[in-house]
Amino acid sequence: MTTQSAEAPRAQALPTYFVLDVSGSMRPYEKLLNQTLAQIINTLYTSPRISEFVHLSIFTFANRPRLVLKMTEITKLAQMPVVECRGSTYFTPLFEALRDRIEFDLAQLVSDGIRPLRPLIFLLTDGAPADQPPDRWIEAFDALTSRAWRPHPHVITYGFGEAPERLVKRMATVQAFIAEPGMVTDAQAITAALDNMLNSLVATAKARTLQVPDQVAGFRTLSSDLYES
């Protein structure tokens, strides 16, 4: 006699990537970045419903990308990540590294019995690309976000300082924000952007579907027609 047992439903998870520009122009805000990241992680940690749903990875980028925090369930985080700021702003190697890492992370989540949702990238930058030619990054970005690649992540971008508006909008698939000159300092822009990332994650975890931010304090929304499911 053969008995069949129903397969237990797999837990859902949102693979989330904080992608932070840490080029030399960000050096004055290195301490602020680390403090704000610590506050975000602590907030996520204290909410079991959110911390179990959000699997977080942190990338920094300047001359080259750096995986500061491998994808982890927040409750299993052993120590706080630390970011350092130096170098120039290169996007091409970043997008190539993100694509490779997402492929690896999703396979790992599935092998752990977790059902990953479509990944979400929050990207914060304060500068123009140092890539040569300057638009070289577009091919790597399009490969990352192409619908022909099944994981094709959602991307929400935040630009301030010297970040070109055209660049910030082109790198977004969901929503793009640019800091208003004279409305906020660079330090305030960093804090507002990271707070908005946190609020978006909290809302998404509660709804179990992507909640797109409408506004960021001191920022202008570049477009509301980017979102695609």
C-alpha cells in the first residue's frame, strides 16, 4: 500500500539588495552610512514577520563592486556589515556582479526550501559613471533587467549630489528619485533614501507584494510610469 504525503508549502522570501555608491565623494558620509544601515537592520531584526520574509544582501561599488553582506535572513546575521568609501563610480562591473550573485542566491534559497519572489534592488548613487565610454554600463544593466532573464529584478533608484537625472531614471525599472538641490543636504538625502528603503520593505513584507514608494522627503519623483510587474 502506497501512501502519499502532501508536500509542505515553502516559505516565501523577498531577495533584497541594498546597492550603495561608496566612491570617494561619499567619504564624508561613511559614518552616517554605517549608522543608518545598522538602524535599518536593527529595525528589521525586531520584527519577526519582516525579518523572516526579507533576505538581505548589501553591495557597495566604486572602482569595483564589493559584496559586503551575503544574502541572509536578518535573524541569522552574525555581525553588522561595515562599508568604506573610496575610489570612482563604475557601474558596469556592478551590474555584472549583481546578475551573477542573484543567480547564485536564488539557487541557494530554493535549495534551502524557500520560494524566492522576484528580487528587489535599491540603488543609491551620488555621481556620474566613470565607465568609458560613459554609457558602457547600459549593456550590463539591460542584461540584468531583461525580461528574457527570468529573475530580472525590480530596481528602485535614488540619486543625489552629482548624479545625473538621466542616469538615475535609466537605471530604474520601478521608480526613480532625485534629490532637489537646495531642499536637502547630501547627508539628509542619504538618510531619507535609506529610510524610504526601509519603509518600502516594511510595507512589502506586510502586503507580501511589492509596495512602490511614491515620495521621498527632499526628492523629486522622476517618473511614475516605470513600474512593470
